[in-house]
Amino acid sequence: MLAVVYDERFQPLARIRKRTKAYEGAESGLARIVEMIRAALDEAAVTPDRVRGVGIGCPGPLDVNRGVILDAPNLGWKQVPLRAELGKALGAPVVVANDVDTGVYGEYRFGAAKNARCVLGVFPGTGIGGGMVYEGRIFSGASRTCVEVGHIQVMPGGPLCGCGHHGCLEAVASRLAVAAAAAQAAQRGQAPNLREAAGTDLAKIRSGVLAAAIEAGDKVIEQIVRDAARHIGTAVAGVVHLIAPDVIVLGGGLVEAMPKLYVETVTEAAQARVLPAYTDGFRVVAAALSDDATALGAAAWARENVGRQTEAS
Amino acid sequence: MLAVVYDERFQPLARIRKRTKAYEGAESGLARIVEMIRAALDEAAVTPDRVRGVGIGCPGPLDVNRGVILDAPNLGWKQVPLRAELGKALGAPVVVANDVDTGVYGEYRFGAAKNARCVLGVFPGTGIGGGMVYEGRIFSGASRTCVEVGHIQVMPGGPLCGCGHHGCLEAVASRLAVAAAAAQAAQRGQAPNLREAAGTDLAKIRSGVLAAAIEAGDKVIEQIVRDAARHIGTAVAGVVHLIAPDVIVLGGGLVEAMPKLYVETVTEAAQARVLPAYTDGFRVVAAALSDDATALGAAAWARENVGRQTEAS
């Protein structure tokens, strides 16, 4: 978890990181969030009464209108009334949004997608997160977040996905899927550099390790990453026909470690698949703000929505 | 083509139909449109100075901001400045939108999707048209229409689509694809009722004929239609993850002829595929307004956008 205190011009005054320890449960998790925010305010020497709003970007699915985490598989939390609880504890208006959405909003406001009319964000990680900013606002469903690009089916009958279906984008192109394919190559002796650096444990095959192995000459790892990026491109093409984004932002650790490879391969695969009318309508870019995108985006989104969202409930 | 004159409360005052004859070219087509609109006004006894606006729903892709038909394969027209030309000829503000979008907007304002927050429309016909109304407005791309549900890939390596790719929804579930499969069944002797009613000519195998053949006992035709509807359901599930519509409107001739079969089968297939978080978030309904949806929607959309769209150019 990351907490950042921003001033009115979105200059950071303090920044604190804490391990989430989601497995300890939602109650203790909420307490840790409150503690972290208070510590960040302390460090910034900002008294609680001067806080205009608190923006939270967190894993979904969420009911953003009520500010409730519905059922977050990555946290193991269900039906957690985040906005109400934090609002009570902090005495300030709280605005809750999906972390990928706030990341995309951050890139839209301050980063790689400034002034775009419709931004699609695709963030491959443990899963593959998606988010969208349309005409200046985070796009969302009636009672839950959406833009689940990770569950676009790209390979009917393909590998089993965490969601129980087969051939979802996530099942063939997430960091986890890439790491699993890379571990197999290492085990087969086809990726000596990767094997030496990380062995065959998925938990150790992180984005930086993969990038370094490619750099050191493991051709098969490059092929694995390009295949994954190509699947992302195919899925992106499908989304382009639906929502015609002008900018597609790729983010997350893998992209940060290999921005050129990802932008090139995704662009190529998407261009090969879109209808002619769309070929000149979009560009693919790498995220510019790294982890800060989510915090900045959450803060800026809170500023736009304090009042608006809290009244809606 | 259909022209309807509405009063302020959207009660129809006159209605005129004309064959499009798109093959005669855009110039003659424009002249025919102007003629038809003038005839409708005459019939309604409305003088041109009393026209508040003209809404046009026409096949895309379009640049809706400039009111230009970019390249409409079904018309064979390219780069036609519809808004400018009609505006000049009629002396009234003109608002141009995609015909499926205006149909969906019509259903949103007056029909099967009243008050929905996000409406997805899927209209199987010669192709498969899509449209979306999000928070009260037609959703559109930066410089072109979108929501091309017909080109969602549902069967990689599947049948060739008119767009040049393989396995698009349109290639397996449009009226044309259904008619082609039905004609084969008729030729094989498996659909005696269809064969007797329409032979094996795709042009004669219309929606009503298909519905009548099923009614008369051609089991294989029912299977063909259900297979097509199931593909639509799979594609709909993919869109549900992306944009979380609360209402999905199915329209067009096939659906009108067999609303129960379509709504049931699409619902079932979509429910089987969506993530658990979305199962109770949407419902599938049949369009309620038939052809009038497009005209009504175009008129209502023009009323909302006169000034707004014309200033944007």
C-alpha cells in the first residue's frame, strides 16, 4: 500500500509505504490503512482538518457509488464498506475507485495520456487490469467497476483462467502466465540466464528478471514475452472496435521493464486486427508515472468528486 | 429510407418511405433524401421555418462531429458531408448519428431501455450493428462511431467475415450467416418447410420465413438460429465485462420475428460466460419500437444536440 499527501497543486508532501497484509482480514486491513494515512499526514505536518478529501484506488470489483469493496480476489475481502469506515475514522470525505482506473486517470491528468478523449488502460500484472477514462471521467458500470480486459476471451478452449473459464487474456498474457512459460523454458534448459538468476520459482521470476534474461540473450524468453504482448494487442483491437479509444496506455511492472518491446508488439498486433476505419485512430503508449499514477489519480479523482460521489449514496 | 415528422412531444405527423437506391451514388442519394424530407414536411403541413432540427440515423462508419459518412460499405458511399449538404438544402440544423445508435437511443428514450444507465444495443441484420447509450448520451469515438459488436472475434480461425478477418460475430451470427446455413439445410433436404417457402436463395430467406419454418417444424432451422443467438450471447458477455451495461437491447428483423428465442438464448449464453460479479447486473430485452426506434431516436437526439453538435464543427 502507498499513501501520498498532495497539496493543492498535486505536489507530494509526504509518501509512506506499508505491506498490505490482506490475509489478516478486512478489519485489521482497514486499521492499517487509517494508520498509514495518519502517519503520512503527520510526516507532511498536515492536520486532519486541512484534508479536503481522501482518494482511494483499490482492487475490485467495487461498488463505486457506495464505496464498497464487493469481492476482491486479490485481497480476499468481501463486502467491505471502505468509504463509510474510512470517512468515520479520518473525518474527511472519501472517494473510492478501482486502482487501475485511478492509475489510468492519473496518466490522463498528469502522464502519458494527457488530454485524450477516451483512454483505455491495460496493466498486465498478476492478472490483467483494465480501466477507462471517457470524456474526462472514469467510465464505470451502474453498480460495479468494469473494463475487465483480463477476461476477454482470446483463445477459446485455451488455458484455464483463475475465473474458471478458458482462454481469457489473463490466462495467456499476465505476468503470472509469462512467468509460468518462462519457468518451463528454464527447466528445459532453454533459458540459461533466467535459470541462473531466478531458478524455476514463479514467485522469483519478476519483470526485471525477465527483462535482464532477454538482455543477456535468452531468445526464448523474448519470444514468450512477445507472444503475450501479441495476445494483448489482439484483445486491444477488439476493444478499439467497441469504444474507439484515442490512447491506449500500457502499464505495470512488465511494461515498465520492457516498454519498447510491449508498445511495439501490442501496436503491431492491434493494427493487424482492427478494421481499416480505426487504424489511424489510436496510439499505444507506455505509462509515464509508474506507481505514482494510482496515487495521483486517486487524489485528483477525489478532488473532482468530493461532494458528487458522497451525495450519491 | 424512412422520414418521419414529429411534433414537440414526439407524436408523428407524417411518415414517408423511399427506396435508398444507394448504388446510384451519393449525389443522387442526397437529392433523394432532401426530396423525401420535403415530401414528409408537405404531408405534415409543416413549413420549413418551423423545423427545429433534422436528425439523421445512417449507416457508418461516420465522423459524427463533422457529420460526414466516412466509408459506408452498405451504401458504397465515401466521404459524404451529409450534415453540411442537408443543412444547406433544408435550411435547418442537422444532426447526424449512426442508425444503430439512434435506434438504441430511441429505445432508451421511448422503448425497451427507458431510464437505463448504460444500454448496449445489438442488431443482427445483413451485418451485426451495435450501439451504446451511456449516462443519457450516445457513446462515440473521437472522430468516428464505434461499438462494432459485429467484429468481435468469437471463433478464431472461423468463417471469413466481410471485413477480411476470420471468425467475427457477424460471420457466424448475422441474418446473412443464418440464411446461408439455412439454405444449405434446405438444399440437403433437412428443412422441407423452408425449402417450400423460400427455396435456397439467400435473398428470399428473410426473418419471417425462418420463423415460419421453425413454427412449421423445421428443427434444424431452430438449431441454426439458436447457435447464432448463442454466439451473440458469448460476445455480449465479453462486452458486459468491459462496459457493464444494465440493459442489452436486441433488435432487427430476426429478433422481431423470434423475440422469445433470441432473448432466452442470448441471456443463457451470456450468463454462462460472465464473471460472477456481473450475473445480476444486466438484463437482455427485445427492442420495443421496431423501425420507429431509429427515426424517433434520431429526432430526439437532434433535439438534444442542435447547437451542441453544430457548434463543434
